[in-house]
Amino acid sequence: MPTSTLLTVSNVTKRFGGLVALNDVSFEVKEKEIVGIIGPNGAGKTTLFNVITGFYHPDSGRVIFDGVDITKFRPDQICALGLTRTFQLVKPFKDLTVFENVLIGAMLKKSKAAAVEKAEKVLKDLNLQRLRDVQVKNIPVAERKIVEAARALATEPKMLLLDEVAAGLNPAESMKVLETLRKVRDQGVTLCLVEHVMRFIMGISERILVLDRGVKIAEGLPSEIASNESVIQAYLGVKYA
Ligand SMILES: Nc1ncnc2c1ncn2[C@@H]1O[C@H](COP(=O)(O)OP(=O)(O)O)[C@@H](O)[C@H]1O
Ligand SMILES: [Mg+2]
């Protein structure tokens, strides 16, 4: 069965004054794929997510999602097409409960009753039921990221971009998130993840892109990336075992 391309980033350049945060970056993501993006701090990973989801517009290049040129779209228009993201620095509504946060996501596309049902289901899928009625300001930052992922998933995206969702989690917690994300993909959601925890990204990604100073320096299977000389020099430092 042929798999079709869901996201195409072609020749994207983004400058901040004299700094080239993204330099002629191109790649594709296929439907139901899990793609990881790694690179040192300041490599341009978050900027790439910001450009894809309309928070910044590129200086040149194009972003095509599901056959639509979204290069100049606003974040809400892009979200309505089924492409959404989480933030590296979490931005939940802190005074609202976990359930209410997820409900806000669900209500984007659904009536109240259907949204309640959807929110409950997402909480269950992500094992967040025990935190259902807790105000988000009262849960640890690491778990707020999972709440963000839940809120994003409640919008029923075709594709979800996750920015350092496992940061701050202990190994057992990140294993749980990893399992959950596999389930999410199996339900049909295409995933693109930025992550610093090597074991996490190598364990879940089917393909990995490496950014360094705004340039895509490598792309391949996790095993290829782990033994790629320029990646090791730029980032891994020592060979990832
Ligand atoms: N809004 C902005 N204004 C100016 N510079 C920015 C802005 N956002 C990011 N940058 C710069 O762009 C580069 C890439 O940043 P970022 O995409 O956050 O990297 P990463 O997520 O890979 O750590 C960095 O040098 C950062 O300082
Ligand atoms: Mg970042």
C-alpha cells in the first residue's frame, strides 16, 4: 500500500536579524510516520515547529500540509486543518483543571456534549484520569507537558508536533509516554518529535533528522544517525550505544 506524504517542508529559511535560524531546510513526513528531530541547543528545532505551525512565517521556502500550502496561514487556521503542536515552555491554563484544559482542545471542533466525551477519552488514553480534577498549577511541570499533549490530541489532529515532551521525566515516566505515543500513532496520528533524551528519541522514531546551526546535516534511520560521523561531532559527542 503506498503511503502518502502528509507534510512537506521545502527550502525553508528563517532569519532573526542577522541570525539564520533555519537555512534552506527541506524534508517530508509521511502519513502515520514517527519522525524525530535532534540537534544542539539553538539548532533551530523550536523555530522549525514555529514555522510549520504558523507562529512564524519563513523568509523563504514553503510548507505544504495535506496538499494545502500553509506557508502564510495563521496557527488557528493550521490547527483547523489538523496540524497542531505542544510548546517547549508549557502554556496551559493554570487555574483550570486538567479536564478543563483538555476540554478546551476538544471544543475547538465539537459541540459541548461530544467534547466532554472526547476529553474523557483522551484523559483515559494518556493515563491522566487520576489528575482529572486537579488544577494544572498544582501538578509538576513534567506532567503539564502531558496535559498539553492531551489538549492537542483532543483537537483530533492528523499530525502532532511535540517539543521536548519527555524533558524532566524520569526513565520510567518517559517509557510510559513513549508507549502512549505509539498508541496515539496507531490510532492514526502522524508524529514529529523534538527531544533531547537520546534513548527516548532513538526508541520511538522511525526516521531522524539532525539540525545544526539551522542546517539539516543528516537524515536517516536511528541506527544510521547514531553512527553518523558528522552527527557525532556536532551533537552526540560519543557514540550512542
Ligand atoms: N523570536 C526570536 N527572536 C530572535 N532570535 C530567536 C527567536 N527565536 C529563536 N531565536 C534564535 O534562533 C536560534 C534557534 O533557536 P531555537 O529554534 O529555539 O533552537 P532549539 O529549539 O533548537 O534549541 C537560536 O539562536 C535562538 O536564539
Ligand atoms: Mg527548542
